[in-house]
Amino acid sequence: MTSAQSEVRARRPQQHEALMHELQVEAKFPTFRDILLFAAAVGFRQDRRVPFTDSSGDPIRYEVLTAPGFSDTLINMIAANVVTDDPEIMDGTRVEERINIFEEYANGGLEYLQEQVNVRHQPAALVVIDLVTEALSDSGGAKQVSVDELLSGVTWT
């Protein structure tokens, strides 16, 4: 890890601090990192990217945020899907920009979760269960494809 990455930190949006505490206690998310990762996935799925300025608590260090093996992949995939016209977004010097995109999707996901809590009149834990169930049923699982289908986008030069 470069020293630049070790200085990068992900912020928690202050306006959703109460929801994050509820998710930790009621939905049994062990850390704020886990909540932000889940919220960013929800925000991306719902196309909700919401900037924020006011943060709460200590920001999460990059190495802590990306400690689970999938975390940096999620952060990078979101950035790559958002900044499609600039492959340099994946450069090591632009990790702070990728984290900013991640923070905005996490904020959008938290905003969406709060709306669902308010509209459904359910605790956050039940909303989380419903969203995960919906996501799993929407995907329909893995589908069989032929080798020709897998290689249809590949050009050999």
C-alpha cells in the first residue's frame, strides 16, 4: 500500500448517523465499514449518488475499509462503472477520487434505506432483509452460457 492510500479515509454522512447506529444494533452490522459497503451497493443499485459535506465520527482508514477481500473490488467497480470515459480512474494515484464516489453512493444508499424505513413503517433490519431478498430474487442466480457466448465480445489480434 502506498503512503497516499494510507492517508485516504472514507467519511460517514452525519445526516444518517442515527440510521447507521440502528443498522449496527438492530440489523447486526458489526462495523460502520460494513454499513457503508452495504449502503454503497444499495445506492449504486438504486442509482442514488448523493454528495454530502457534513460527516460524523472518525473517518475510516482506507486499509480498514478495504480489509475484507471484496471491499476494494466493490469500490473500484462502482468507480469504473461511473467514470466510464476515463480508464485512468483505476490508477493508484486516484484512490481518493474513487473513495469520494463510493462515499456518495453510500450516502445515496443510506438515504434510500431511510426512505424505505419511513414508507414501509418497518425497522431498518427488516428493510435490509427485504432488499437483500429482492436483489437475490431479481438476479435469478447464475445462468448457463456457452463458450461462444462467453467469448463473443473478445477479439483476437
